[in-house]
Amino acid sequence: MTTFRKKHHKSGPWIEDKHRETGLLSYTGEALGELQEKLAGDVQQPGYPGYNDDRMVFMHTYQNYPQLIIHATCETDVIAGLKFARKQRLKVTTRSGGHSTAGYSVNDQIVIDTSRMGHVLIDPDTRRAKVGPGTNFRTLNRMLHHYKLHVPGGGCETVCIAGYMQGGGYGFTSRLFGMNCDHVVGIRMVTADGTLLRANKDENADLFWAVRGGTGNQFGILTEIEYDLVPLKKVWAFGLRFPLKHEDDIQTACRVLETVQAQYTYDGPPKMGMQALLMYLPTPEKPDGQEPCISLRGLYDGTEAECEAALGPLLDHVKDRKTQVDIWNHGHYLKVNEQLLMTATEPHMEMPAVSMNTKPMVDSRIIAECHSAERWREMVDHFLTAPDKTIFIALELYGGAINEPKSDDMAYFHRNASLDMFTWVFWTFDTHREASLNWLKKFGEIGEAMSNGNRYQNYPIRGNKDFLQNYFGDNLERLIETKAKYDPHNLFEYEQSIPTKMPCAETSA
């Protein structure tokens, strides 16, 4: 669950892309015309106005130049797009919200964009919702709010459900209700051969198992998700802040992290969801400044007294409640979720405030072992060396309903974890890139020593050679079998796609 959002990118002067420069388009105008006749949607290609904006994704760090972008508005558009790709021998990437942290939402061949497939059908009597892949959480949360129903969702409103769900899907309510993928009761998907399939526990059960955690762009293009919803009305929102300015502050903050992990993950309060962030934030004394702190943000489904009692072990570390308890109110999830992602001193400022010109990169580690304050000190000290004050480290707390399913009940494997620790680094100028990447590398080294060897697949980073084991663990073999069945010719192939055969182990001579 990311903690900030970017507005849609609008480029400067249009830049001639490399396909038009080199003439490397793999299809003819006649073939494209035949495709367009079959589409209810439309296409975008190199050399036409708007292409440069259309190829952009959330992560400006990565630049790709697709030969064709197909904007699908219905399932038959997806089928036609896949048929065209197979005939032209082009690899396909599917994009809904375009938020892949490794930039995998776009390739250099064909992108089938489902962002216009944003239908939401809610049945309040059965507590079910059928949702299109291009539906973002801004839309979904507002529609569910009308019925006081809920499904766990991320913090970034522009994230769409398709990729989010297929990677698991963590949110503030996940300890209460599980991951987003845990609420899926059925899907519709167009597989690589252009077949539209329904999948649930009784029909195409292997595909249904695989898409819930197997990540997107692996087996086919998701065209609808059916969710089982839960009732959720008002919750208590809380925000605690622990400064990192002086040595005694740092020691207290490290004890707070020890307490968070020991008492608020695994068997911690089941009605509480929480995220801990090491970040720079404005303070009441310096609303225009930035001070390092640990910010705890979360919610509780219960009474105010129950919430305060559950927070007791953390409130014991608070020295000045007036300045350190920056959020304490009761409200509907829709408003609470928004508030938890804003700064307390500037209610309309997202955390962190990131310039549109920045380039980000993300890395993560799953942690199972509960660590001491002394062990957390190494990561806190590293955070304080960050070369840019927009860099942050976040801890998404596991346990509760997340850990109730078995690790092989579905492809989502991380069911015996305490938390997911991840970081976002940013740089604006290329001269700052090396410092940010060096800091990120050190984060990975410290995090790896603290972790169980796994990583959350919704925060991918390029160049990770161990991603199959990191993401899928003991579920890998079954996922490979499913990939071979539904995409035997690797139409959906990219750097972190699941192979159709088990990789050979490296052997030394």
C-alpha cells in the first residue's frame, strides 16, 4: 500500500519515439486497419499526437515505447487485441492503472490497456460486487461507502484493482479482513489463446487459484473480479508520532518499533490495522519544515475506549500527547483512509509531498522474526542517512486475518509473516541518482538480514534474479504448471514473468 499519489503525467514537447525513428513497427497499416474495425475502443501508435503521454506510467524511472497501445472498452476488444498480437508475433503487456513499481505496465511491443473497463455492480443483499479491471479505488471506495460495505484496498486512489488484486492487495483493513485477493470469489479472464473464461472454486479452479497472488500479466487479461464484501461503518482513526531528532528520541523510537512488531502483528489486536513509517514530516512548530520521525497510522473497528486500550503499549512511549497524537477521531472508512495518508499539520498535503519531476524506485522485504530495538536501530540509523527527505521506509503489519489462510490456499504465499518492510527512494536530477541507489542498495542489505528471504510481489524491483522464490515460495511449481497450461507460448512474457518450465538450478563445474 503506497502512501502517496501522483497526478497524471503531461509531457512537454512531443518527442519522436525510437520505433518511428528506426522503422521497427512489426505490423502493416492494413493489419492495423483490420484490427480497428473490430474494436469498440481505439488505438494509439508512435508518431501520433498523444502517444508520448499515453505510453507514460506512474514510475517515470522506466521509459518504454510500445509499438501499439490498444484501449479496450469491452472483452471483445481484449480478444481482438490478443489475436492481433499473436498474428504479429508481439509480446503483450496489460495495463489497468499503470502503477507497477518496476514499470512493467508498459513494454516496447503491445500494451492492452483496460483502464476504460471500469464498471462496478454491487448487490447489497448478497454483499457481492462485480468490478471491472480499470476501476480505481477512488471510484470503488465511494460506491461501496453508499452501502456501508467494504473490501480491503490500497491507499493510493488511482491504483486499479486488476494488478493490485493479482499481487495480493494490502490495505489498512487487511489485518481485520485479509488481503484483497482473499475476498475474490470469481473472475473473468481472456487467456493467451483468446478464450474468455470464468474461474472460481468450481470452474477452472487452477486458474482461480493462480490469479490470487500470482501477479498480473501472467496467464491472461483480467476483465472482471467478483468480490465477497464485508460490512464496515465507522472506525477510529489514530496517528502517533515519535521524533528522531535526538539520541534519546531515537532510542525511544527503536523501542516503539520493537513494540509494534511484538504486540501488533501476529496475534495482536485483531480489530486494528496499522502502518509504521520512517519519514520526514512537518511539525506544529515548523509547519514549513521537515523533521525525521516514526509515524504510526491506523484504524480500529470498535469503541474509543477499546481503541485506546489496544494502543496502551504504544501510548506508554508517548511523552507529550498534545504533540505526538496527531490523529484521533471517529469516521467512515472512506474519510478515515484518506486522512491517514495526509499530514496532520497540512490536511491537504499527501505523505510525502513528491514533485511530478521525481523518479522513484521501490524495494521490499517480508519479515517473519520479531526483532529487538537494537536490531531496529540499524535500519533507523540508515534511514537518517537518506540523501533526500522524500525517501521513506514503511512497515505494513501482518498477522490477524492475513495469516489465517494456509500459504497454499491460493497463490499468495506470505501467510506466516510479521510485516512487509518497503522503501521508496526518489531523485529529481540524474546527478542525485547514484546517491539514492546506493542508499537503496544498503536498505536491501540490512533488510535481507532481517527478512525471511521473501518479498511482496506488488513492490517489484528490476534486476531481482530470485523473484520467483521471493514471491511464490513453495507455490512456484504449481504456478509454473498453470502458466504452461494457459500461456504455453509465453505471449505474456517480461522480466518477471512466470516461466512455463521449472528453471534449472545453477551448478558449479
